Amino acid sequence: MNSRLSTWIILGLTLTFLIGPFLIIIAAALSAGNNLAFPPQGLSLKWFIKVFEVESFRASFGVSMFLAIFGTLAALVLGIPAAYAMTRFKVPGAETVKLIVSSPIIVPGIIVGLALLQYFVIPLGVGIGLALFLAHTALILPYAVRVVSASMENLRVDMEEAALMLGCTRFGAFRRIVLPNIRGGVLAAFILGFVTSFNQVPVSLFLSGPGLRTLPIDMIAYMEINYDPSVAALSALLAFMSIGIVFAAERFIGLSRYV
Amino acid sequence: MFENRAIGLALVLPAAIFAAALFLLPVGILLSEAFRTETGWSLSAYGEFFASPRNQTVFFRTLKLATLVAAVSAVIGYAAAFAIVSLPPTSRGRMFGLVTLPLMISPVARTYAWLVILGRTGFVNQILVDLGLIETPIRILFTETAVFIGLLQLFLPLMIISLVSAMENMPRDAVPAARILGANWLQVFWKVILPLTREGLVIGGTLVFTGSMTAYITPAILGGSKVLMLETLLYQRVTVANDFVAASVIAMILIVMSFSANLLLKRLATARKSR
């Protein structure tokens, strides 16, 4: 058996299966026809332009962006102190706390969305927008704590101790010593959180209404009614956005070191 | 390590309270829904849920598809991981990047692609008709096959990643040594590769299995109401029938599955650290 040849055949087939569909989406999005098809009927960029003209896509893109940015920031505000405490202090019940904070990863998103809607939003009269924000924050919190904790663990404690001995306050030591040193980890957590939140569907499923939808939910709703290539164009654009963000992150901060 | 417990606790509490109030409490109430009846606590909701033939079908279909996806991704994963590990370092890194690339793409986009490929006027049907293999387009969408293909494509990268990292930890000479000693490839796999990568297989298998069990988008788009899985059944029960008891039972099944998988992974991780 020619092992070099078989290696490349196996990899070729695997990549065709994994990446081929994505290339087909791009091709279908470049179609000049009005129906979703591959191979495309003629070439044009009209569906890529149409995407920006669909009112609901613009609104839901804004919602998703807002959730991804501010939900992740909120998760970091909660998560950084928690990660700091768990790697630097003897916290009573640390294991329990860890389990509670990481529970959002273990529980499937659709259940979280439903439970929040039924036992938090409805009884307390909370707005659906706020609920979406809180749900996305909670969803990202485990990632924020885990990634930031990992980079705190790599940071030697004696630098902080030195700062404290030299008369720095504990907060001062955190701000001047810890924060600058875990910058990469925080950025990695932000990017991971952003991409996770932006692509998230199940959590938002029950927490979306006609007036307020995240972009992926809106795309699903659109493709149930329309059979044109605009969702293909949007999918391609979003994929390039995610890949671009992750690649830039890999290049500048070495994302894969943190996750 | 600082000794001050009060400060530590104060720093952890906001996150813990947030997760508890927004997660544990609502999810706990949802789970308790199935045990509460007018006369007190009972398990009858579970009996009723599993007595329904439709629910049984969905339950076993979900288990079957998740098992099948895990098994097939293991087979493809071993071939792909072995091929990746045997590449020279630079192309190995590049290939690893290409395999993980789909993980960054929105699952909606990845699932949507299969509509184009598997649809009635889709790519596959066109080829089959053009080749004269079939006369009229066959239905592939909204079958278990479509859901299976979608899930496999969604989760295969996780299996490959787990197996690649397991194989990178394998002693470099193990496979050549076995070959020189006269083992054929099947023997090499069973006696050398499989035992040495068992941990990676378990990790990958658990990720793929739970991922497929708890997937929503793929069965929703590629299976529709014809091929319900547990998550799509939950959605349908709530939105169509307002049936929170069924939702509660399904939630319990999914959480128990997901939680035990997590425990297993954690145990493996700590076992590896202490070695």
C-alpha cells in the first residue's frame, strides 16, 4: 500500500466532507438566479447586497452584536474576580462554586432558555431583551472563568507578593501586576465568548419574539419562508467574519494557547 | 495562595449568585415540574412519557443517531487523525487548522449548506438523475439520513481533534515496531493504536455523543417535524401543546446524559494529571 497516497486520499475525502458544504454555500450565494441552487445559475453579487437591505437582518444583526459584545463584557466583569479568587485565595466550597459557575455549559441551551422564560421572565415580568442579555452572559461566564483562570494559574504569585510587600494595596497589585499579565487570556476569553454568543441558537430560541431576535434565529425563520440565496450569502459573510476574528486572534495573541 | 477567605468569597460570590439565580434555580424548577402532581410528589409523569409510542420512538431515535454518529466519526476520525499525524510538522499544523475550521462557522450556516446539497432539487439529486440512477428526485431531506449526515459533519472535527492529540502522545516507534515484527495493519490498530489512544477515543466519543444528543439546529432544519429528536420534541411540546411536564422529563434525560458525560471527562482529565 502506498501510504503517502492513502494519507492524502483520506485527508482529501475528510476535508471535502467538512469544508465542501461551506464552499457550496459560497457558490450558491453567488448565484444570479432567484432560487437556492448549486451549481448557481449565473454569477452575481446581488444576494450579498440584498442581505444588507433586509430590514430584519439589520435589526437582528444589531441584537446579536450587542449581546455578543456586552454579554461577554458582563461575563468578564463577573468572571475575572471569580477566577482571581479561585486561583489566589482559599475559597470555602471552591469545588461547589466551580460547579455552579460551569453549570451553564453542562445544561443544554434550549432547557436554559425555556426555564428562564417560564420561571424568571414571565413571573417577574422581566423584559425579553434583558432576559436575552442575562442568558447570554450566563452562557459565556463558564468560558470566561475557565480561560482567565488558566492564564492566572500561569502567573507566578510572588510578583504580586513583592508588590504587596513594597506597599502596594491588594487592588493596586491586581491592577498593576495581574491585569497587564493576563491581558492575553482576557482577550482570548472575550473572543471565545463573542463567537460562542454570536453563533448561539438554543438559548435564544424561547427568548426571542417577533420584535426581538438574534441573527441566527432570524436566519432560521427567514429560510422557513423564503427559498432564495440570501441566507447562503449571509452564512458565507458570517463564516468569514468568525474565521477572520479567530485567525486574527491566533496571529496576534496566539488564541490556541488559551483555549 | 492568600489566606484571607472573606475576600476570596466576596470575589467569587457575584458570579456564583448570578449563575445560581439564572441557571440552577429556573432549571431546577423546570426539572421539578415532572415530579409535582396535585396530590403530591410522584414519578408517574415519567411512566406516562415513556408509555407514549411517539416519545419512545423519539427517545430511541435520539440514542440511535447519537451512537451512530459517535461510532462513524470514530472510524473516520481514526483514519483522518492517523493521516494527519503522519504528515510533516508544517503541513500537520495546516491540516489541523483546516479540520478545526468548521468549528468556527455558525452551526446554522453549516446545516443550511445541506439544504442546498440534499434538497429535492439539490446537488445530490441532480447528479443521481443525470447519471440515470434514479428517474425522479428522491427525498433525502427530512429523513434520519439527512440528520445523521448533518450531525456527523457538525461533530466530526471534535473527534479528530481528540484523536490527533491522543496519537501525538503515542510513543513514536510503536507503530513501526509492530510493523517490523510482522503485524498487519488490522493488528497494529487493535493491539497498538487502539489501546494507546483509548482515552482520546473516550473523550472524542463523549463529546460527539452528547453533542448529537443535545443538538437542536440540525434536527430542526434537516429533520423537521418528521424526524423529531429529543430537543426538537421538547420545543414542539412546549410551543404546540404547552406541555411542561413532557419538557421537564426531556430536560431531565438530557441533563443526566450531559452531566454524566461531563463527570466521565473530568475523571479522565484528573486521572491523566495525576499520572
